Amino acid sequence: METFIVGIILLVVYALIILAMMKGLNAIIGMFVLAFLWPLIAGVPPDKLLVDIFENGMVGTAAGTVEILIGAWFGYLLITTGVVETIIRGAAELGGERPTLVAILTCAAVTLVFTTIYGAGATVMTGSIAIPILSAIGLSGPLTAATFTIAQASGLMMNPILFSIINVAYWKSLLKYTDLYSFFIICTVVTFVVVVIPSIVLRTMRLKKVMTDGGQVEKARRMPWYTLISIIIPLLLVIVFKWPPRSAFMVGIIYALLATHVATRRKFREDVDVLFKSFINSLPDMSYIILLNIALGALIAGFGQDPVKNAFISIFGPIVPNSKATWSLLFTFSYFLVPFRGPLGIPGIAPFVLTAIELGYLPTVFMFAGFWGTLFTLKSADPTDSQVIWPITFSKSEPIKHLKATLLFAAIGQIIIAWLAYLMI
């Protein structure tokens, strides 16, 4: 009974922190506060707490830092050298003056580039190209942001950097990308076909030709075809040849640099400048992600203290799904609990899913796959996510308008992924 009461108190503290996050408290600060408050309230000695959190928890997430940095470096190199711009504008040009086709091809390009690039900076660079194109076909501000973020989320469903972030933070690097690569590919393909395309058709079916004059789609900065395949090289090396993601991204960086060197005839000094400029530009974006991972490591270490863990098990243990069907059902009916740092959004998901991981009722791979669908909702609909808030601002929309324009499609995507996990894993 005493353990159960402690669990209730911990949940109250958790709810207060989440409310504070909704009102503007930085998520990283909130996680650090929970990492220390939970164990202290549960009776863990402060000296043990400091050692476990600083020496084990925070350092434990460092393994994925290099992978995240190299992946971001690769993405920014593609943006800096014009590869991403060529893909997106080239796709839009293929649509001619047919609004629906222009939107579908533009979003297909957005989905493609986000299979390998990641971060708020990547969203800014890509969105600054794609959103004006979507606006040029006649979509309103809220609809341009919604269309862009849904396409972005579809690509992120097979993004190895996002996989590394979640794998390191919640699953302590137990999984490999190759354990789930076929699932990831199907998630991206199916969400694009079943969610992205129908959302575009519904929004553009009454539009006429692409706007002319000031709204005309701009001609792409042309990079040759052999530079464009840079974007798929890391995924091919990881999926086909089973390379580690770090090595695959490094080969992608080298190939992209050499291919664009040949295309633009840069001097060696200019190559060096492009290479290091791309790395430096990726740091502000990734520094937040790395700090978020460190905070998650601290939070998980705090949760891992026996008094805290047992308190949460006393509450969640009886309701944690113990079958694949109930796990998939959980994520089918919980999409509305993801936005605004909800109980099933990051970091809100921590107490429930960490309890489920600790109990180990279901295989780790399956739990990860079921949870993966919540990231589709997060990256398409959640106005507090860094990759969503910029498109909202840039398109002159508002958080609530964006949520209304995306939540139904985000829910469909999350439900599809939950049941793909059930069928495939």
C-alpha cells in the first residue's frame, strides 16, 4: 500500500511537470527535475542518486552521440551543396500546372529527403523550399504547414538518426536498425500512400492551375543525377550491406563531397570549407538533441532506482499490455495523448513505457515498433515539437489550427503503424 501511495505522489509530480512544459518550461529542464525528484521522493539516498544519474545515466546515452552528429553532418552537406533543393524543386517542376500532382511530387521529395536527414535545421532548409511551392498552388497557410509536416513525418519513419535517438534513450542501444529495416520501409511507403497522398488530394481537388506570375514554381538549381543518389547511399549500405550507420553516413559524406566537387568544379580549399561549414551548421541543431538524450538518460536512471521503479510498477503493472494485440490497441486509441507533451509523447511517455520495458511482457523489438507510430503523430501534429513549430510559424498558421489540420491524418498514420507492428514483428 505504501509503495502504491508513493507511486501516486510520483505521478502527481510528473503531471505538474508536464503541465509546466505545456506552459513553456523547457522539456530538458523538466526531465532533469523529474530525474532527481522522483528518486528523492521515493527515498533514494542523495549520494547514491548523484552517482547513478551522473556516472551511469547521463554517460549511458553518449554512445549514440557520434552517430547522431555524423548523420546530421551528412544531411547539412546535402542541403549546403544543393542536392536537397534540386530534388524538391525538380519534383515540383515535373507536376507542371496541375496542383494535385505538384503537391504530391513535392511531398514525395520531402518524404524522400527526410528518410536520411534530421533536425529542426533540416526542416527549416527543406521547408523554406517546399512550403512556398505548396503555397503557390493555392493552399492556405495552415494547409501548407500541415501538408509539409505530414510528408516529413512519413520520411522520418525510416530515418536512422531518429531511430538512434530513441534506441539510445529508451532501449539503451539494444536494437539495431537492421532488426527493423523492412518494417521502417513499409511504414514510410504505406503512410505516404494511405495518409500523405489522400490528404493532398482532399485539399487540392478543387484548386485550378498553379498560380502564375509571383506564385510560379521556381526553376531548380540543377545538380546532376549522380549527385542526387547521395541521399540514398547511407540507407543502401545499412539495409543491403548491413553496415553500421556511422560508417554508412561517413561514406555518404565522402561520396556527396566528391560528386558535388565534380559537378561544380570547386577548388580543394572550397571543398574543405563546404565540408566544415556543413558540420558547424549542424551543431546548433544537434546540440539540443544530444542534450535531450542526456536528459533522457538521467530520467531513465532516476526511474531505474528500485523504489521508483517498484512504485510505478504498482500502478501501471496491472494495466501494461501483455499481448501483441492489446499493445497495438493501446496505440490505436491513444493518438490524442501524444501532442502537447501528452502522456504518450516524448518525454511524457517515460513512466508508462519504461514500466512496460521493465516488466518485459513482450519482445523488445515489438514494443519499439508499436511505439514508433507515436512519432508519426509527434512529427506531424505536435505544435511543441521543434520540427513542427517552424513550419507553423513560416506559413503564418497557429498551433491549434495546425493540430486541427493534421490530427486526423496523424491518427491514421499512428494506427497503421501500430498494426503493421502487430502483423510484421
